[in-house]
Amino acid sequence: MENKDIEALTRLVISCMQNQQEKGNGFLVPVGVSNRHIHLSQEHVEALFGPGHQLTKKKELMGGQYACEECCTIVGLKLRAIENVRVLGPARKSTQVEISSTDARKLGINVPVRESGDTKGSAPIAIVGPKGAVYCEEGCIVAARHIHMSPADAISAGVHDGDYVSVRVENERGTTFNNVKIRVDDSFTLEMHIDTDEANASEIKQGDQVEILV
């Protein structure tokens, strides 16, 4: 191999290493702290709030979702309950309850950490509304932390839908979160979602920023 070929190859390797080093590193993401909430099927909406009931929009959220005026009580296997749990709309194909690990201990149930929608074999939960109650044999999860972003944000961060990254919190706690999944969609606003346990442990408040590490 001639010297000029070696030099060209060296430059290419260095460039690739620099790109990989820079990819994602330093990209800042605001944090959204997700409190416990409920997604209901239309069947369960009507069972809890009455025949023909439609969820009432209170506040717009990303991805076409919204916080509802409606709230319910969730009940664990030992009849321990948490009241005033917000329902999020619109209605889904299946009901899903998202809580924290602290909530799970209060309810006396073992709840797996899952991505939203992955409820097969998850924890059972009862939901009580003003007009009735439903029992779900599965559907209660602790939501895995994740980052929502638009395609443009993904390009800027050098990541793709389905990637897993680490993020760093620069505060007194100095926390690093691993296994944070990237979710990319045109309807998403840039935000990392963690639950109240994670926020409290790392002293993060709504709107604080974290840094992506790839």
C-alpha cells in the first residue's frame, strides 16, 4: 500500500471516529415527569362513566393524546387504592394503567417495567369510576423511560427510532440514565419521559434538561 493510500485511509478512520464520538453527544432534551395515569378502551370508558360516554378533553398532549377531565380510582389485589388517577385520551384498543414502583408497593402488586403497549402478562388492576368498575387481568405497568422526538430532532441528535441511548443529568445528584429508548414521530415534541420515582431520585423537575450520551 502506498503512502498516499495509507494517509487517505487514516483520514477516513479518524473522521469516522470523530463522527461516532460526536453523534448524539451534547444534544439536550427537556424532561417531562410522567405521573400515574390510565388509558382506557371505549368499552371500559362506558363501563366506568356510563353508556355512550365520550372522554372530555382537558389539555392537549403530544402525539394526538390529551389529558381528560375524567379521573378514576385504581385498586390493587389487597384492596389498597389510589384515588384521582387521571385518564388520558383518546380511547385505545385496550386498557393500560401506568404507575410508579412506589405506587405499586402501595397497591401491593408486582408491576413490570415495560414499554407502553406491551401489557401481555403484566400486573392485574381494578379501576373504579363513578358509574361502575372493571377488573383487568393484565395491563398495569411501570413505563420504561424514553425520549420522544421529531425526525428533525433525530437527525440533529444523530439517532434513529428504536435506538437506545444514555442520558446524563448535570445537577447535584449527577445521575446517568441508561437504556433510554428513542421514539421518533412527526407528531412528537422533543421530551424525555421519566416517572416520579426517577425524577425524585435524581432531583429532576419538569422542564429540566438532560444530555444525550451515545
